[in-house]
Amino acid sequence: MKRNRRLPPALRYVYVIGPEKGLQKVGMATDPRTRLATLQTASPQDLMIHAAIGVPFGAAPEVESQAHRLLGGMQVRNEWFAITPAEGLFAVYTAALPWMGRRGESQSSYTVPPPIPNVVGQKDQLRLI
């Protein structure tokens, strides 16, 4: 009998989750919807996924750190920032741009990454734009 082994995910998402107005969390997760549900249980405000951009699994910590650096002066605590959802999306998109379209390749293997659709969320629904 063959064992069904799960392969590790190829992508991890760097996301912006928060209320319409208020502090926004910039973090990373394999499944942003599950992360939203976890955060929602501890929040009195309705939270939503404002952005979730997929990058190669191993690149996500670097992309998240770069997004945090871009938002540095607005950091309130750990991964929570006093920003608008649009500012969070801009920081995550800017940080992820060098990795977009890649699926595990080293950063040096491309000079210009190919464009692919970005993933943006409304409430708990992710959609491609």
C-alpha cells in the first residue's frame, strides 16, 4: 500500500489583515483564510484580508521583513501597524515584486520577474486582480 505523503506548499502568502479602519497586521501564512479565522476569534472588530500575495515558500520571511522595514515608522507592536489597508498592500506588493512569478527559483536566476496576477481579498474571499 502506497503512503500518501503531502508535499510542502510551494507558496506562502504575505498578507495584510485588519479592520476597514484601524491597526493592520502584516504577516505570512500558508493559508491566509485560516489565519484570518484565528485572528478573528481574538478581535472584537470585523477583520478582513486586504491583501495576500503568494511568493515562493522560502522567500516569504524575507518579503515579510522587507514589508515591515518599509512600514517601520508606523509599527505599533510586532506585526501590527498604524496604516491604511492600501499602505499595507503597497508595502507587501513592493516587497514581493522581485519574487512574483517564481516558484522556488533562486533570486539570482531572473533579472526581470514575469508578471502574474496579484491576489487581493474582500472580507474572507480572495480574488485575482
